[in-house]
Amino acid sequence: MSAEAIGRANPQAHIAMTENRESARTHKSESAADNQAIAAPVPQPTEEEVRKSAEFVSEAVSRLNRGIRFEIDDSTHIIITKVIDKNTNERLRQIP
């Protein structure tokens, strides 16, 4: 039985089917918008923003009697983060 025939035979069923179709169309549209937001490229921070963030983290860590160092590995060019005990200058942790 077609949707039109159902509508003629039972108007309430026709209304429910139409509402379900509209709901599915709206949901599909929202999902597409969500996917576009997820796929949008994230802008890279500027050097100044990175420097300010590093200073902020360093100040917060210093309150815990710890120091933090950010270095760039010469061979891999990966940023290395080291947590240092201020009293002993011992490296407590290194990431990565």
C-alpha cells in the first residue's frame, strides 16, 4: 500500500509518517553539520601563543617546587617536556 493510499485510509497514520520523514530529514541535516564541524581544520597556534602557554604552565608548576623545560629534539624535531625537581635538578618525568 502506498503512502497516499494509507493517508486516504487513515489520516492519522499519514500524519505520523510525514512527521517521521521530516524528523529523519532534520536529523540527517544536523549530522552532516556535525561532521563538517568535526572535519574542520584546527588552526595552528602562533609562536607567541605557544611561548605564553609554556610560561603559564611553567609558573603553575613552579608553585609545586618543580620546574618544567621544553626542548626540541634535534633529530626528530619533536617537543620534549621535562619535569625537574628544583631542589635536586633531577629529571622526574619526560614526555615523550
